[in-house]
Amino acid sequence: MKRKLLLIPFLLASVIYAGCGKSDNPKIDKPPVVEQPAGEQTEAEKKITAAQWQTTQVSDAIVWKYYHFTDLFSAKQSVTVLDIDLNNKNLTLDIPYVSSGFLKTSEGATIVSAAAAINGGYFNTSTGGSTVFFKKDGQVITPTKSGFTSYRENAGMTIDNSRTVSVIAKPAAGWTTVSSSTLLVSGPLLVLNDKIIAQVSQSFNTERNPRAGVGVTKSNHLIAVVVDGRADEASGMTTPELAEVMKALGCQSAMNFDGGGSSTAWVKNHGVVNYPSDNKKFDHEGERGVATVIAFIMRN
């Protein structure tokens, strides 16, 4: 069945993608969603659900999964998943970062003694440092840079009390109105309230590239996904395709983080476990320096 856009009423076209935040944030407009008949899975969702994932138990709270699809979205796809149980009291999240220069995902993970990690948000590729809103432990590290593409900063991952995580849409009044102690912004928003969000028809969304994203499930698991690309073995995904993957993995809310050559998943004692594309080879050596790293830490 063909899907169609259901445009939920909104006040101003310029804030369609502002979305809605948590109940303690200002009331905002809802983004347009992609209508899908209740209970009906897409072909991609069926393949993702049926896949025999290679599974490794990293810790009590972290499971690392990998599968190489030969025909997902009519293409070869290499997908790494970190399934993080946010209910585990020994788990904490941290976001190591640099204000200038560059920090590899593996380096950030090692600094905070993480069990697993993925890359974070967008950054200045010339001088380093985040280019999107980032607040850590109540302190604003960087605002979103002037002129930054709106649909690439319309979602945020909040962290409270080290492991209470939400994915939210941008409030109409801006990111400074979000009360959470830690907030890392990126975009686009992929899934909200168990609905896939319609995307702006721009090459960033419609072209296939390596991708990284996170989402939160009904059972309070964080799902971190890294999709490889720019290789014969891995085509990469559009953002709508990534949204389908996140929803198929059970995410009720999900967002896209920095992708391309930045897309990296790291696991303790295994190193980089996906196939970063920065060296133009399908191996584990093409890791790129970034500005922020999302680290999952086990405290004994």
C-alpha cells in the first residue's frame, strides 16, 4: 500500500519541523507524519525483524548487534545496533567533547571508560567544535551556529540523572527552554510518538549516505544505529529509510545524528565495529575525528 503524507495542523509553515517537546516545555506545533496503516509492516520492516543478527552481550545493559543485508531497500546494507537497557542502574551516559579540534569516537569512549559509544552531533570540519546546540550538566557549551540548516537541528537527545533519556522535537521557543541538564541537538527528527516524520525534500535527506541515529523504545531501551555506506558492500540510507529502521527496531521516538564519514560505533575490547568511510575502504580503520561522542558506561 502506498503511503501518503498526513499534514497535522500547524500555525506557521516556517516552524513545521519545530515539533513538540516534553510536557514541561512550551507548547509547540506538531510535525507532519507519514501515515501507515495500523499493524501493517513495510517490506523493510519485515526484513529487519526477520534478520538473524550477529549478537554479542557487551555487558548486562548493552547488546551489540550486526547484520549485513543483501537486499534492504533494494540495496546492500551494513547495519550496527547498540541496544542499551536504560533500566539498568549500573549504566550511565556521558558526552565527552572538544570545543575545538577533533575527538575520535574511540578516543572519547576511552577517556570516560565506556563500554560502547557512537559519534554525536554536527561539528565544524575546519576548526572543530560543535555547530549545534549542546548543553552538558546545565552549562551551554555551544548554541546552534547562525544560519545552520533548520531540519538538521530540529531534534534533541536529553539526559537527566545520567541515564534518563528522551528524544524530543525542538520547542517553538528554542532549545534554551528545555530544562534537562544535558541536551545534544541534531536532526532531522525521524520518529515521534511512534510515527515516522515526513522529511524535507533535500539531497541531505534523499541521497544515500552512512548514517547514525538514536531512539528510545517503550520498554526504555536506547537503540543506537550506525549504517555504513559509500562502498560496494554498503549503499547507505536516506533519512526516511533510517526512520523505517529505527521504527522497526521498536523506537517510539528517534533522531538522526551526524553521518557520512563521522558514522562510528565502538565497543570495548573490540574497537571500531562498523565500517567508517573516511578512508574510502570497507574496513574498521576509517574513523573520523568529531566534536561530541555519546558514551555508554557501566559502573560496578
